[in-house]
Amino acid sequence: MRLFIYKSIVIFVGIYLLYNFTIGKTIDQYESKLIYFVTDQGREDVRNLIRKELKNTIDNENVFDPEDRVLVKELIEKIRIELGY
């Protein structure tokens, strides 16, 4: 009976360590990112980052690459045709 208890303890400790070193680390990383977005400061930082990127995009002379322009134009034309405009 004593041997069974020792083996059970070793197995449970091994499973616990395996969980913490594999899945637990990943869950902790995602949890910290989620908490960052839930806080007021985190949301404000994201808003400021989006504003900064929008300003950088507006300051650029060309927003799209030539290939992207053609693709976006074709997509808009297809949408117009489907909507009947």
C-alpha cells in the first residue's frame, strides 16, 4: 500500500510539472495579454497605437502597392455589380 501511495505521488507531481511547463506557460501568456486589453490603460495604449498607425498611413504618398490597387479596384467593381450600382 505504501508503494502505491509513493508511486501515485510521483505520478501526480510529474503530471503537474508537465502541465505547468507545457500548457500552463501558454495559458499564462494568453491570460496576461487578455488582462492587458481588459484594463483601461491597455485599451488606451491600443487606441494610441491605432491612431499612430493611421497617421503614418495618411502621411504616406501611396497607401497601396500597385498590385494591391488593382485587386481592391476589382473587388469594389465586383461588389458594385452584385449590389446593382
